[in-house]
Amino acid sequence: MRSSAPESPQRAATPSTLGPPSVDHAQPIQADYYNIIDEEGWPVAALVVLTDHQREPVRAELHLYEELSDDTRAWAFRHGRAILEARYYSVEPVPLKVFESFLGGETVQVRATGANRLRAGDQQPWFQRWQIAAAAAVLVLLVALVWALASFLRGPGDAASPSAAPAAQGGQPAGEVAPGTTEGEQPGTGADPGEVTFPPSQHADPALGIGKRIRVRPGLRLSLVAEPGPDKGVVGYMQDQQEATITDGPAFTQGTRDTIVWWRVRLDEGGEAWAPANTSDGPVLEAVD
């Protein structure tokens, strides 16, 4: 490709003193290249925008291809100017030089075998690398914030260990607060005067007692709590058919339709917690024969 531009004063002819071709006589310049095409997809011009190390334009060249109509030439010029105005910023006006390009000879295939092959990261401008690093830092910060928020909402009671307790699962709640008491208040067992007394439980297994071996009835999953009563903070679970030993109890709370009986149990793998023997709809724990 050769380019023709308006004639300019020429230096006086001097004897050639140039030596053999050398890359030392070349100076790379950072630039953006745009291929301007018409409505049918044919290339009509090329816009080259030369920039400094801050990506600000210092000069632009519009190379018009040969055999273009006057209307196409004018359209390509307006399009190149619009790109320069819309995509770049400069305090000073940017000189835009217009050239007419045409093929000056046969195309030569050049094999590029330079030793200093740039890595992919080295080809990115510094501001793009900074944007990638900033995005990664924001992502890490968001993950940390989500983890901290989840830990705060979960609370200490959700770090379940096999040593403690809430309600039986499998479609039935473990127990509810007794009438006349507030949530979190420990109801009495009826052993002392003035304490709340409860009617006998209809669903709790009467064979249960201290020292007895018990297990969770089939199809149920039992939540263990630190203190007898609903909503006391789950500290562990007993699975379907899992066994344990009763070490203390009973304690009572009033369910919606039945008295809930609570026993303190010791798990075989270690740890103790309170477990409901029943719900208002049926038994949860049964004695092991």
C-alpha cells in the first residue's frame, strides 16, 4: 500500500548514508486501527488513531481506498471524524490527516519470527490491567460481605453439634409455649406449689424414664435443644432410628392439643441435650426393647 498526500516541501537531495535495514531504526507507536465499511460490508477506508501512554489521541490518519466515488469519500471522512470525536478525549484539537491509498505492488508474505514474543498480559494497556485487578478486588469483597452477613443471620445456635437439641421434624412441631407463659419462659413441672400443672400426655411413651434406652420413631428427624421448650435454639439432631440414653427429666410444656414431655438424652457419640418425646399429634421417641 502506498499513500499519497498533499505535496509538501522536500528536503534537498543528499547522498544516501543509510546502512543495512535494522529494527533499531524503528520506533513503535501505540495506535488504534478502525476498518470503515460501507452499508454492503465493503471496506472503503481505514482510520488510524495514534495515542500516548495515557491513551489520549495525538494524531489520526484516514486512509481512503482507491476508486471511491465523491459521495463515498465524503461519507468515509464524516464517519472517521465521528469515531475520533465520540471515542477519544483530548484538550487540544487532534490533527486528522487524509490520505488516498492504493496498492503499490504485489502483496508480500512476511514470516514474523521475532524473539521477543509478547505475552497476552503484556499486550493489555495498563488501564485495562488496573480495571481487571479492581474488579477482582470488588468480587472478593462482595464474597466476604455475603459470608459475614450469612454468619450473622445464622447465629451461634445453627452451629449444630451432636450434643444438643429442637423439635421433631417429619411434618410435626416438637412443642409449643404453655398458655399463660411467654416465649422463652421455662414452664413448671407441677412438682411445687404455684407451678403450672399439665394434664397427662396422650402421645408420649409412658415406658420412658431415666436410664432407659430410646430411639427416634421411623420416618422422623428429631431436633435437640439446650433447654426444654420450643424455640430454645437447635444444637443438634437425631435421625430416624438413632438411639440414645435418658439421663434426666421429665420436663413439660403445653402443646396445641397435648402436653409435650421432654427428656434429657445422652447421644452414643457423646454430648447431651433435651429432646421432646412427643408432639401434639403423636409420639416421637420410643423405648428400645
